[in-house]
Amino acid sequence: MFALWNETDQVFASHDLFETVAEAETYAEKFRARFAGQGYYLTKDWHRIDPADVELHVVPADD
């Protein structure tokens, strides 16, 4: 199982776990796309950044 880590904000991007790396990467694309319409992602410290610049990493989930 895999999780998606948001390195930008130091939190998990989802509470869901993913069966494969590919599923997690697909979720990462959708995660960034959610913010494309407004043109920015608001970080936890209130900085507006391009959604493409949100650092997301697929990591092994702890069992």
C-alpha cells in the first residue's frame, strides 16, 4: 500500500491509501488539477503557488 505525502505542507495529501504507485500518481495529478481553476494552491503558511509546484511524493504506507 502507498500514501501520498505533500512535502510542500508536510502533511498527507489524502487519508486514502493506494494499492499501487500508479494509483497514487493519478491521485496526485487530480489533486493538482483541483487548484488549476483558481490558478494557485494556498500553502499552510498562506503562500500562493502554482499548483504544478506542489511537491507530492508517493511513499510506502505504514502497516
